[in-house]
Amino acid sequence: MSTVLRASAGPERPVNNIWLYAWAALAVVAVVAAASMQSGVGSMIDTWLHREEYSHALMIPVISAYLLWQQRAQLARLELQGSWVGVSIVLFGALLQIAGVLATVEVVQQYGLLIAIYGLVIALLGVRPSADLWAPLLLLALMVPLPQFLLGNFSSQLQLLSSQIGVWFIRLFGISVFVEGNVIDLGGYKLQVAEACDGLRYLFPLMTLGFIMAYLFKVEMWKRVLLFVSSIPVTILMNSFRIGTIGVMVEHWGQSMAEGFLHDFQGWAVFMTSAGVLLLEMMVLASIGRNRRPWREVFGLDAAEPIDRTAPPIQRTVPASFITATVIVSAFAVGVMIAPERTEVPPKRETFFGFPNQVETWSGRRSALEQVYLDALKLDDYVITDYVRGGREVVNFYVAWYDSQRAGNSAHSPRSCLPGGGWHMKEFGQVEVPGVQVAGKPLRVNRVQIELGNRKQLVYYWFQQRGRVITNEYLVKWYLFVDSLTRQRTDGALVRLVTPLEIGEPVEQADRRLAEFAGQVTPRLERYIPN
């Protein structure tokens, strides 16, 4: 089944109106689908407006549309071949969006919308013609923010790497400096390499710029790929150079060099310098290989070819695949709009305010987290207590509870946080705690042996969430999605036990201490962490 539309003739009007109508229909359907998932699109736009890492993403749809407009003459000559592959892609994107809406997981909605748009284009043009539009379409993927847990892990790793390279640069100037995780100690001053200095605010914009430069770089594909991929190490190195420069300036002219306007100006200068490095790399790539040409001949935006308005009329048909894909997307949009809103209901539980300070033979002294950590963790309830037995044996007990983890506010893995404090992970693995059960199953924990100078500690931690004990951070995210979809719950907790090792104390003794404490404290958690 297909619908036939004829283009009107005449030298004063475009002869390919059917083409314009088809693209207009595609745009309208995409907008309707986006409007139906307000939370996903709204969250994405909110990220663009409030997170500097993605402030550039506001321009990505505009740039993508412009790159398509540049090809309007070539597009006007294409036949509307259509493809049922596009319908399959649209169906997958719609199902992904439905799952995201039901689970209220916004990033799933966002990627589902993007996939549906790709499918609509393929359903209209066909697979091969759509491949010619790879750059404007693929560019749209860079506007979708990474999931919060990936962004957090990525940020912490970049902070550590930038700190280490920055310290190496500072030492080149003969300055005595010591680094503990993200803290650079210059003796008189301590510089904290915070999230604002992790390099992400340069990385994502520079990757977008690198992608556009690679698209406009008319050379072999391997050179274009190399140019785009190199934006990542360039950002890391330049951000580390910035941190090192700040350290040198602070050493000579005081801490004011790391604050205020100068600090912000350095960030702008780093980005512009990074863009210059990419341009220099492009000039070098243009001068090597078999097809050596001046870079000005292979880099630039070609003038758009005008549409031939005197061409004879062209008869086209709207592919049945595109009509089917449009029906699928429209049905999804209507279904989402009329579906009742799903609300999450946290289970009843006791707050940690009443958690006992006496656990068998262990006596505890409760502490409180500083506001700066509470702002970062965004937890709903917590307990942190140092338990002592016999005056010498010490176990630090910490539980972070979240009523909901849908909006990206989830338990921070110690595996990411510990290195930021300067602790070195000597050993990491999973062990089963003998004789201890949680929710009717043996307790399996992450076991980490850490060191900082002469200090050594043994850490047990696990994620206790909705009747499960999980040790894998990525499996935690999977069950969050599943339980949000099937049980309308994303509550959960992180449980962490830490004990210091005395000088000369065998680690086996610390293992026995944590195992014994875990066996005594876990039964008490049932009232505070419901299954």
C-alpha cells in the first residue's frame, strides 16, 4: 500500500513539494513523540541549561538541521525508497520509550526518542540514502547526557588522572608537591581538584567540535576518526596542564591565583587552546599520506548547491514503510499522553535516628557527615558510627539510604570515592562472609584492602536493595530499571564496614573482625532497609 502525491510544475515553485511534505511530516511526528515524553525531554533540556558540561548541547539540533539544509539540493533529487528496517528501528525505539516512561527512567526515554528519529529517516529514505546523512544524524547522539552514574564514575577518574599529570607538571619547575587522591599539597596551600576541574566541561564540547571538524575534513576516513578520537586525550592533557599551571602560580603568587575571574579565564583559555591543538593536528594530517594537500583545500563548509527550480516535475510515492512508522510513533505518543502517571511509593521503614549504639559487645559513637558531602551524596537517611570493642578493635559502620534512585541520586560506590581521598587499592575482590545471611541468602561482599602511606584498612561493602544483596555497581543499575518497571520501587542502601589494621596485624585478623561484626549488625538492618 502506498500513497501517490504529484509535485506541481512551474518555474516559480519547487518541483519537489512531495519531498518537503515528507520532511515536514517527519519533523511533526518527531516533535509529537518528544512532547509525549515531557519528563525525558524536559530533563535533557534542564541538563543543558544547568550543567556546564552540556551547555553546548543547545546548539547541536540547530547545527544538525543546518548540515541537513546544506544538502538540500542532493536530498531533493533522492527517491523516497523507504525501508522496513526503519520500521523495525522505530518499533524498537518506541518500545524503549515505553519502558522508560513506565520505569520513569529518563535516559532510556531520551535514547528511545533518538532511535525512533533514526528509524523514521530510514523508513522514509531507505538504508543507503540515509547513510549519506550519517553526520547530521549521528551528531544528535552527542546532545543526550550520559547516565548520572556513568558521568560520576567518569568524572572521578578524570579528577584522579588530571591531578597526577598536573603534579608531574608542577614538579618540572622544582616545586615540592605531594598528592593524595584529588588533593594537591603544596606545603603552604592545599588545592582540591573538584568536579569543576575534572575536564568534563571541556571534554564534551571539544568532542562535539572535533566531530564537526572531522565531518568538514575531506580526507581519508582514518584521519577523520583519529581527529575526533584525539579530542579526548587532548582535553585530559590540557586540563592537567591547567591544574599544573594553577599550582605553579599559587606557589609563587598565592591562593588568589586559583580563585575568581582568573580561574574562569584559565578554563576558557584551555578550551580555546585545545581547539587550536585540534586545528594543528588537522594541518599535520593533511600533509601526510598519499593524498597530500594544503589543509585549506580539504577543510571547510562547501557552499550549498541551489535547488534547480526549472527541473521537470517528478512523481514520487510516500513509502508504506514511512506511513507505518508514522502510525507507530503516533500511537505511542497518544498512549503515553492518556496513560495514568506512575508514582513511586517508598516502603515503610524506621529511620536511622533510632539505630542502636550498642551492638552485642560493640559500643558505638555516632558521627555526622559535613554538609559538603551531604550535598554531593543527596541521600535521604544515613548512619555513620565508630564501634569499639575491648578498647582496641574498631569498625566504622556506614549506611546510606535512598527513598528513590530514579533521578540519578544513587549510592556512590566506594570503589570510585576511596581513590579520591588518596587511598590506594592494594586488593579488590568479592568474598562470601561465613555464617552470615541477608534476605535468606549468604552475604557476599566487595572486599577491598586500601593503603595511604603507612596506614592500612580493610573495607567490606555491598548494595542492599529491595531484597537483594549486590556487589556489582552496574548490576545495581539494571535492577533499578527492572524494579522501577515491575515494582515501582527504586529505594535501596549502601552498607560499608571499615576497620584499620594495626602495624604488624595480619589481614586475616581484620577479616575475622569484620565478619563477626557483619554477623551481629546485619539482622538489625531489616527494620531500616526493608526487603
